[in-house]
Amino acid sequence: MTADGYGVEPQEVAAVIASLVGDRDGEDACPWFVHLSSRMALLSAALDAVSAERDSVVAEMVAEPGATERSVAAALNITYGRVGQLTRRARQHSPARVH
């Protein structure tokens, strides 16, 4: 799995799952499903928060004096279009924080 060129190894995913979800340890199916669903909601909310913060950081970089979307793209090794996309998303998340 990758996000903007940053990959993760299967063992990294397994370690996060083990830490946040735990082991079934003979748990009956219904309570285990409820537990998994609550962990899934938590992880989804955390992903949304990290994504929004990332968007804001890119927008902050673009707003720096002398910076352009192209210079930020080069610094982050992502495409110019991706910088624009992240900046637009940052404005949607928090219009007051991003100029």
C-alpha cells in the first residue's frame, strides 16, 4: 500500500493492528465484530485527522513567501497537481486557517 509514494510493509500494518485491535483470543463472533467495528471507526477518524493535517501543512508551505505550488511539489517529490488538490482540500477543512 502506498500514499503519495510512501509505502508501508505488511509487518508494519500487522504491528498497528496488533496494538490497536488486539487478538481475538477465542472471543465469540458477535462481540468480536462489535470490537472490530469500534476499532475501525477509530482508525477511520484517525486517518481523516492525519489527512486533514497533511493537507494543512502543504497549504502552509504554499502560502510561505516566495513559494509556489511547483516549488512545494518539487520539495515534497509529489506532482504539482497533487499539491493543488491537497491545498484545495485544506481550504475545505478549515477556510479560516488557510489563505
